[in-house]
Amino acid sequence: VSNRALSHWLLASPAGLQLAATTGGRGMRWAIGSLLLVVMLTTNLATAVPGFTDVPAGHVFESQVNWMAEQGITRGCNPPINDQFCPDDPVTRGQMAAFLVRALDLTEVDPNLDVFEDTIDSFFLSDIMILATSGITKGCNPPANDRFCPDDVVTRGQMGAFLVRSFGLTEVDPDVSFGDADDSVFRTDIVRLATAGITKGCNPPANDWYCPNDVVTRGQMAAFLHRATGLLPRITTEELSGGTVGEPYTSTLVAAGGEPPYSWTVTGLPDGVVHNSGDLVGTPTANGHSPGPVGLEDSRGGEASGSLVIDVDLPLGIVTEVLPVGTTGEPYTFSVVATGGEPPHEWSADGLPDGLSVRADGSFAGAATVPGLSVVELVVADTEGRVDTRPLLLEVSGPLTIVKSELPSGTVGESYSGSLEAAGGEPPYTWTVTSEPPGIEADSTGAMTGTPTLSGEYTLNVAVTDADGRITVAAVLFDVDHPLDIVTDSLDDAALYRTYDMSLIATGGEPAYSWTSPNLPDGLTLDPSGSISGTPDYFGNHWISFTATDADGRTAAVDFDLFVRGMMWASMSASGEPGNDECHSGAISGDGRYVAFSSQAGNLTDGDDNHQIDVFRQDR
């Protein structure tokens, strides 16, 4: 099972290096596929992987998690953003299948293999079937094994079994033992894992326990995988130094993992360069592109192989012949170019206009502050100390810009006066404007005047020409608003001592609106948003003034009559009980605080001699 799994194992290194496991020779043998080492002016094939926000620098699993991301084994845990790894989350069996398939680059699926009945709708169905085809998993419910349990979490014992099968671990150190794993079904797998150095235990510093039933987190899983891959010999050289015609060349191939010492074979080198125990030395005699295979074998027979490309360049020289014209106040985005020599090239320059500089990579930075013509002396140096220079002219002109992208808004029926503004170039300016709102006109000086007649959002097509004939065009926004108007036409009636809630509504002008009132009845308040709320203290009619103010200071006012209904109480009999079918007439006192009721004796209960006026306070 392990050899079959190993025969499909593939690991991508940071430099595009792929290691494929094979069997044969003296036990396990390993082959490196698709290794591309591009020398001289070439882009590193490894794609930089940004760190996850929940695995910051110094995190216990930082290097292992970043390694997984670089290899494409993980993309993150919160798609589609995937800026987190969730190192403390448990790993499910489905997720583990995906991690192993990506790490081993497994693709083969046995068409005759039965699908686990609980994985048909699983997101990880394909990964699970590939894993089963490779013999790394049999299922989760022996002896039937017709289920995989993709949503079950993975324990440390199960992780040991997965890794042992994936990497074909067979060695057992008789001195390795964990007190809590002796009775575990995964005991042999755990001992093999420890013998290989992939685990030390779970209770440092003693480490006499393995914790086989503990759940494996995503961070721990990254550490397990990272250690397991260290068993493989691999070429770690990511980039070789470049070659130059007629100059001595030296580069060294580097390997890691497996069991040193290593034995190298290299063919297809450029004319004049030879290989000696991993060192590439000589003096290239011609420029060009020289691909060829490279092989590696460790002392245990593990093998790695791939391809090597060496580009031999001509001597260092500046290629750029003309610098483009710059404009004051605008970033100067241009890069000078050189070929040959030993990259990376480092640039510098003398005689630059104020505000400009040249970065080491040859790109310009900054913006010129004054117009004019300068003689710039460009200098390029390579890593071997070679230097080339070239003087070039750099012209800088001043920019002509339209300052305002949006004019102050106008209002239908109100006189408007505004102006367009320009900067740079050579004054005076001449303006041309089209698509003005109805009622507004623009003259050649940029003045915008008139009285808008139709509201809307308008885009003005604006062009300005300076005295030297420079022309700049832009789209300028101009909003015309409706006049500010209060939509509410009356107030709802209120009831004495009852909660009141109503909102005033305005339209037009420039939102947002702010509402005020100088004479609300006691018990009521007005929020600036226009909400009237509270509990009125007095009944009767109240004449109230309201003012709405928009964001530009326009105002609209209105007066409303608010009627507050009073509350009535019935007279009580002498015995304290309510009267039967009482009929009352009421009179309100002058200050509005009391109501007096007279009762008809014929409608009171027997024994009630209270035939006088009964007086009740409104706020009783």
C-alpha cells in the first residue's frame, strides 16, 4: 500500500521544484520533475504567498503554514477572501483528504472503486476517491468500510496512519514507546511516525505521551506534513547566478533532505562551463539559452531529477536611448533598461530635475517640480562591479489641470453664480462648456450664471485651453435641486397623557434636513430629524410653528394646529361605587387644569346624597 501511494507522491517546492516518489533500486527512490532553474535575467518562478492574518510573525506554526501555502496545499479557510488559515480549528477527514491529495499531487481515480455512501454530496468527493485509489484510506467503518465519515475530525492516531501510508514509512525503532499508545489501534503507525522523526510526543519536555485520541488542529497538521516532506531528497537551489560571455562563471547546486552525501549529474551546459560535484564553473564563450537535465542521488538511493536552463548574456550595456517627456506635478513612470552583465542591475543617475529620482531597479520615482530641459547621466552596475553610463535629455513641461470636478449645487428658481477653475499651464485660460442645465450659461472665462429651471444631476463637458495652446478636458458634475418644501400638511390629533409620535417630512433642497420649533406644548419634543414624540400635559388646540433647514442652509417654515383631546371621569356614589347610567355635563376651568361635572340624582345609586358639583383634576 505504501509503495503504491508513494508512486503517486508529488511535492511542489518554492522554486517550482516537484519531487515524484518512485520505487526501485535500494528501497525508496525519488525523482525530481519539472525543475526549472532560470539563470541571469529571469523571474523567480515561485509565487510569493502573503501571510495569513491569523498566523502572524512569531506564530508557533508560522513557517509550516506559509510552506503549505507556497506549495499550494492550502489556500485558506475563509473563501473567497482566504486571508485566514484557522490554525486552531480541527481538521476533518474530508479536509485531510484534500490536503494529502494536493501535497502528494495525486490524480488517479479507479473507475471500478465504489463511492463511499456518505461522500456523494461531499465537497471533498474527488479528493476522497483519489485517496482511496492510492490506498491511503479504506473507510471509517470496518469491516464494511462503505463510509468515509468526511465530516468527522481527525485524531492524532488517525493522522499517524494517514502519514505512514502516504509516505511508506516502515522502520520501527524498538526503543520508541509512548505510554498512552500501547493499547491504541494505531500503535504501530505512531511508532513508525516517531522513528521517522515526524513526531516527538504531545507532552514536552517528557514527551512520553502521544495523545492518540486528541483532535488534530490545522496548525498541527501543517507541522506534521512539513516534517514528513523532510524525508525526501530535494534540490533547494531556487536561482543560479547569471553568465556573461568572456567572464568567469561559478554557481553551486544545493540539495536538502534524504541522506547525504549527494551525487550529481548535469548535462547540456553552455559552451565553456563544466560540472564538478554540484559546482558549475568555467567561462562561457557565447550567449544563448542552454537547457539540460540535472540529477541527484542520496546515499540511500533516493533520486531527484529535473531540468536546468542557463542563459548566457552579452556584457553589461544600457539599452534605453530616449527618455519620455515629463510633466510637473505628475508622477514620472518610466524604467530604463540594460542587458548583459550579472543581474540584478543597480541604477543611479546625476542631473535629474528637482523632485525626480531613480530607484535601484531602474524605475523613476517622484514628480518634477519645475519645467525645463535637463541632461541626465544614467549609470548602471551589476553584481560583479561592472558599470555602464549614458547621457540622455529629459524634458519637463508644466501640467494644465481642471481643479474642480464638481460645482456647488443650484436650486430651481434661485439665482446661481459659480465658476470653473484651472491650474498649471500658461494663463489666461479659455473655457468651453457643453451640456449646461436649462437656465445656466457658461462664458469663456469659466463663469457659470443664471437661474436653473429644471432639477437633475448634470455632467458638464468642460475643456480649457491655456495661452500656449495646451488643452485639458474633464467631466464636471453639477446638481440642480428642487426647492426646499415641507410635505407634511397637518398634524395628527393627540390625547392627553397618551404617547404621541409623528414625523415631519420635507423634500427638495440638499438633504439632510434639520427641524426646529419654538413653541411645542409641554410634554412634547422635536428631534432634529423631524420626529415629534412625548406625552402632552394639556388638552385643547395648540398652534405650533416648524422650520426645516437643509444642508446648504435653505429654510422652509409651516404652522400647524395640534388638537389634544381631554379625558373624562364619572362621578362616584356616596358608597364609593360608580353610578348607574350617570349623565354628566362638564366645564373647564380657566387655567385648563380642572373639569367640573354635575350629576343628575335620578341616575345615581340609592343612598347617594352627593347631588352637588363633583370636581376632578385633569391630571388626577
